[in-house]
Amino acid sequence: MSKEEIGITVSKEIDFSEWYTQVVLKAKLADYAPVKGLIVLRPDGYSIWESLKTTFDRKFLKNGIRNGFLPILIPESLLGKEQKHFAGFNPEVFWVTHSGENVLGDRLALRPTSETLAYTMYSKWIQSWRDLPLKINFWNTALRAEIKATKPFLRTSEFLWQEGHTVHANQEEAENEVMKILEIYKNTVEDELAIPVVTGKKSEKEKFVGAVYTTTMEAIMPDGKALQMGTSHFLGQNFSVPFEVKFADKDNIEQFAWQTSWGVSWRLIGAMIMVHGDDKGLVLPPKVAPIQIVIVPIFKSDDSKEIVFKKVNEIYEELESKQIRVHIDDRVELTPGYKFNDWELKGVPLRIEIGPKDIEKEQIVLAKRYNREKINLNFKEIEKIVTILDEIQKDMLKIAKIKAKENTSIISNYTEFKSKIVKGGFLYAYWCGKVECETKIKEETGADIRVIPFESKNTDGKCMYCQEQSITIPIFARGY
Amino acid sequence: MSKEEIGITVSKEIDFSEWYTQVVLKAKLADYAPVKGLIVLRPDGYSIWESLKTTFDRKFLKNGIRNGFLPILIPESLLGKEQKHFAGFNPEVFWVTHSGENVLGDRLALRPTSETLAYTMYSKWIQSWRDLPLKINFWNTALRAEIKATKPFLRTSEFLWQEGHTVHANQEEAENEVMKILEIYKNTVEDELAIPVVTGKKSEKEKFVGAVYTTTMEAIMPDGKALQMGTSHFLGQNFSVPFEVKFADKDNIEQFAWQTSWGVSWRLIGAMIMVHGDDKGLVLPPKVAPIQIVIVPIFKSDDSKEIVFKKVNEIYEELESKQIRVHIDDRVELTPGYKFNDWELKGVPLRIEIGPKDIEKEQIVLAKRYNREKINLNFKEIEKIVTILDEIQKDMLKIAKIKAKENTSIISNYTEFKSKIVKGGFLYAYWCGKVECETKIKEETGADIRVIPFESKNTDGKCMYCQEQSITIPIFARGY
């Protein structure tokens, strides 16, 4: 392969969609599986998911949430028990009809989500107020048949996610849980992936089928499309009634419980690629990078090789002792230039270059991936690298916030809206709260209400569509 | 519920099968799912799996193995590419035939195992010797329709496992990998779960369908039945040829690669329950226990409560600072006696009892779960608990080894074999190596060759069945 074929061959500005696919495949994060709509994660891709998983697990546990396991097969009869919920998922369900040569009696669904199964179990496990709250999270995959073209991490028929399901003795506690989870989602995405998000509620039209309301975090992508990054649902008693999730309260009176469910998926990885990547390839935030620093030794003769590698190994040991994930690229048959491109494509946050001249000057060259800055660092200052990684992480979020702001507008009328939506972006606009306007706007512009931000107040505006009194200022956008 | 209903109501000696099921359900490790053959893991059960996962991940990574993700759906055409393999799994496969209302063109199998899918991908990813070895592990579930009655962790139609798939440039390296993995399996099971195993090869009849040979680790359960605890397969080029897993060697000549695959499942948890449990319930080895120590405060008046809790909290802090997983049972409405039974049922390795009298004597009472021994420990000796947990772990393995030995016999003739097999156990017996004898023995006694131990030499015996020259001394047993 020529150098061009190995690297990214299109510009992010010019063909965002093709650029994205090339980054995913060429940085070896994922690949297409033999079945249409499905992808395989290679170790560098899965490692990012594992890193997020570790962070979420720590935060969930601190919040009293433990992990469990649910099987993938759900009987059709069970899935249909909450009817709106069933109607919402039914068109996307994969159905198992045979085991070996045998026809199954009841068709089995591959889980599109596990509310129905989890709550069947919960109803057995919960008897009294002493069993509450019950808070369990499940790391698994969900399956929903996609008919549109596969987009790794963004549109696949099977996706990795976590789904949490909690049960509470009263409404207030359940609603607090919904918000606590959304806060964990938001700070994890901002702190680990350096992606700013807006949190708020979904409209009635866009909420999870079966929920009383859905809270969401949304991010704006560089191509002007919005991406739903995670949702946390207040289910009220919508499921506890049909699934009989009941408990005897302290006065021994039977009550239906209050429930929540919430999830994030590997979409988060897709967002990270889109927000930070550039024309050289992937750009990884240090906190989730499988390799945080790559050391590229530069040498010509065998003499210089020995001197260089002695120092390289010293630096490697020092960085590793500081829990930094560091790798030495000691491949002999490749030039430093080739290696630089290779690691830039893979998005490694920091590269250390070290050759005989650097050793004379008692320094290393540090190349930052995200802004392509190069600095020299004296041998005595190696420990500063910990701080530098931290600064990179923070600066990436700062830059992402600036870009998101550039992609956000406040709209005063529908004409302006229709002109702006072509370019995309988050568009704040007055809305009367009626689903008719929401539907018309969607039909005419392709934009839907992504989120009604929590800070959105009922101000004295007019709905941009019908000119009636506005009740909120949601963010409209075209979405993924 | 009465006390009897909460606790285990049958003896392990008298009704092993019922005892096992009660322990699983009443210790809240798992429960039956709505679909026959499937189970759900509750947090205490899943936590044991997570603990094993963490240990395996650390050891795999040290051995250069990283994790990836494979989808659950495999096209029928792909599954059939290695014919023996397909024939072996076909009767157990769950088939997806519809998505929503649409009939699928090619039926999709729910993964019974992922060789065919993984190697389709590997064949794309591997071009040259530089891409080798390729070593990826996948934590997922496998689905194989079970027709017999469900036995949690032992016989379920979906089970949690890991499947590792490695590719090598030559036979020797691949065969070494097979052995390295088996060693990781063995030391993890012995060190973490305190279960002794015998390692060796499977017979031709019992090997993995598609493998050149299968290595295995087997354990003997207290009821005299053998349990396969994990297998590591040398696949040779059996898959690399049909799946075209090829590489250009250093002389640029194309070669078919050499492969391995290997897996352990949540059966390990089933084995742990069977080997260590007793009539009071579960007995957990400290290393995998979700809670390692439970503190039960004992008090009558409010005065004593305050004094006791002050000390309880001190001890809690001290133990937690030593990374011990400790829990205070501060439930007010329950008696100490009830709590003791409850935590014994759940198998918590150590219980600390502390009441006003203990405080006067400046001591705590330590109750060990595995041997029900009680000792006093002075307040000044709390740090000894770390060593005590370690000793419990080691002693549990020692006891398990003694029991396994008691359940192992060396057989001199077929009459003795037929009489002994009724009671069960590992039976070492001479074998000529012919599948005919193996099959006859199975038909007549229900016992199969579990493992041909590595140390088994070709000694000067006669096959117990046909009296011809023996070539090995395998272990025969009836199995799960």
C-alpha cells in the first residue's frame, strides 16, 4: 500500500462521512462483520469502551448500584406486557424461531432493551420496603435491526451499552436517581472524553416509549448534526403496574414501586472520534487512550542505537512507574517518518522522539497529537509529562466547548431557522409546547427537538412556528 | 417465611442436586429467567464472575492478549465453512429468521462459539508475519439450546464465558500458547476458587469439533461427577485453510497460520458452590467473595449501642483501609442469630461479632465460615485479619485437595471399575487408545474419558476393557 492508502485520504471538512469511516477502519478501532449492520471491535476500539466501563462502574458503585446479568432472549408475550413500549420496539426486533431443527412455541426476541425481563425478575425479588431501593446495572448488548447503512458506533443492529434499572419506594427518590445518573453521565463524558453536552428533558414525542419522561444529554457534532449521548428515564409506575413490582410499606400496605432506567452506548466512542479527530486521523483524549505515549527512538548506526535505546528504556521505566500507558516503537524496518504518521493516525496523545542529537542536548522532543505542537523537554523534567497529559485532557474539552458554541445559535424566527438548519448546529428557538408544531417543523426542516435544557425558562416569546405563547426554549437540530 | 424456608432445607450428603439449587437461589446468586434454560445473575453472583474476569484479564494482558468484541449473529453459510465444526454445533443452534416483520435471507445463528466469525475477520487483518502473533480474547455469552433440565451455572442455554482466539506463524508457538493458557486457567482456579484440577488432553472422541487436539482441566465434584472446568484447543491449520488465515513469511512466501482457541465459563462458579458449600449454604473463598467480612454489632440498650458502634466503625475503617471488602450489618429489626444464619447462607468468609462484653475484654469474636471455627482477637491484633483471610484461602484449597483425593481411585480391572463407577469419582484405568473401547465403556457404565493427564505414561498395563496393550492411563468418570 502507498502512504496515501494507509493514511486518511479525505478531509474532515470536505467529506465528513467518508472521513469518519476511514478513521474508524484505518485506526483499527472496528471493522464490518459479515452480517450487514454489525461491526467487530478490535482491541484499540474495545479498550476505549473498557476504560469508560471502569469509570462508570466506579461511579455507579459509589452510588449503590451493582452489576448483574440478564439473558438475551425475551419471550414475545413478556415483551408485549407494556403495550406502548412493545409497539415502539416491535419493528426492530430480531426473532428467534428455531433451536436446531425444532420450532419454538413462543417466539423469542433478542433483547432490544431489558425493562420487561428485568422487572419480571424484580417483581419476584421485591417483597417489602426493606428490599428497596434495588439498583442493578447490566453491561450487555442490545439488538435493534437497522435498515439504513451501517455507521460504526453510530448505527449498528447490535450495540454495546449499559442499561441500569432501579426501583424505589417513592416518586421523589426515583426522580432523584434519574438526575444523579444523568449527572454521572455528563461528568464522565466531559471529564473522560472531553465532549461538552447539554442536559435536559426530551419532548413528549421524543421520550422513551413507556417512560413518564426522559432526560437526555446531547452533543453537537462538527458536521452540525446532534447526537444523543445518553438517556435517563423516569418510568413512574408505568412498568411496576403491569409487571407487579410491588412492596409492603412500613405500615404493611402494598404499594406499586417507582422505577428508573438509563443507558449509554458505544455511541460515545463515535462522538469522541467525530469531535476530536482531524485529517491525520484519530485524536484520543489521554484518559481513554489505550496507549498514552509512544516513544520513537531515532538512530542510524548501531552505536547510536545502543545509546538511544539505553535512554529510551530509562524514560519508559520512569513513565510506566507513574502508571502511564507507554509503548516503545522498536520496529526496525520502518522509518521514523512512517512511524510518526502511523501513531498520529491512531491518535496517541503524546509522542516522544529521541535521537543522538537529543541525547547530546540532554532533552527529548514531545509532540502533542491534538494541536500538533512540539516542545523540548530536558531529561530532568520527564516527570512534567504527567501534568502535560492532564493539560491536554483539559485543553481538548476547552477547544471542544468553543467549537460547540460556534455551532450553536439562538433563533428569532422560522425563516431564520429554515436558513440556519441547512448548515446544521444546535438551534435554540421558542416553542409553544404543542406536538403539532414539533411535527410540522420536523417535516419541513428535518430538525427535531433534541433537548429542552433544564435551564430553559418560560420566557415571554412566541412559538417560532405558530406564533402562540412559548412555554420553553428547546434545542432543535437534525440528528444522527 | 419461617427460618427453615429461608435457610437450606436439605443436606448436601442426602440430596446433592436439590441442595445445589437451593444454595444458588437462596444465597441470591442467580434465579431462573422466564425462558426455560436461561438464568439471571443477581449482583452477588455476577460479582464473583467479575472477580474472575479481573484476574484473567490481568494474566491475559501480561501474556500479550487483549480484548475485543464480536457480534452475536453469525450467518449460516459462515458457520458451515468448517464442516465437522458445524455438524458438532448444528443441533444446538438458535436461529434468527425474522427482523420485525421481515424474513431474513440467510438464517442467522446466535453464536454457539465464535471461531468462524473471528477467523473471517482475522483473515482480513493478517497480511504478513509482522501481524503475528494475533491474540484476542472476547468476553461474551455463548448460546447452545439445552434440552435437559436447567442447572444454574452448569446447564443453561446461554452462558457467560470468555473465548480466546490466537494466530501464530508456526506450530510450535501455537502449541506453546495452548499450554500457557491452560496453565493460567489452572493457577487461577486453584488460587482464586480453591479448587484442585487435573490437566491433560481429551481423547479424540471428546475433543472440540474442529480441533487437532483439546487440552482440558477437570475437577471432581463431591457427588462423584466430573466437571470440565476449561479447555484450550490446538486448532492447527484446520480453520486457517478454509478461512484463509494466511500470512507472507519473512521470505515473502504465503503460509497458512497456526491457531488456538480456549475458554472458561461461569461453570467455574458452579464448581465453587459444589466443592465448598455445606448444609448452612454457600462458602466463598475470600479472594472472590463480594463481601469478605461482615461485622455484626450486638447490643441491647441504646447506651451499649453507642459504645459498640463506635468500635465497629473503627474496625470497619481499619479493614477498609487494607482493601478488605467489609460490610456492617446494622439492620435494627433483626436478631444477631438471624443475621448469623443469613451471612452463613451467603457464604461470607469471616464474621466479626462485637458486643459490650467483648468491648470490656478489648476483643472481637471472629467466626470462620469454612470450618465454623470461632476465635477471639484482641483489638490490637486486628491487622492479623489480612493473614487470616489468606490462611482461609489456602486451607480451603488444602481441604478440597484432600476431598478430591478421597474421590480418586486407581482401577485394576473392569469389574472393579463397574462397581466403583456407581459411587462416582475420578477413576484412573489402563486404556488401549481405541475409540471402540471408549464407546463401549461409556455405553455400559455412563463414564467417559475426562482427561488423559499429561503425566500419564505408556506403562506396561492392559486396557481394562479389551485387555490389549495400554497406551495411556486416562481418568474416567461420569460427568456433568
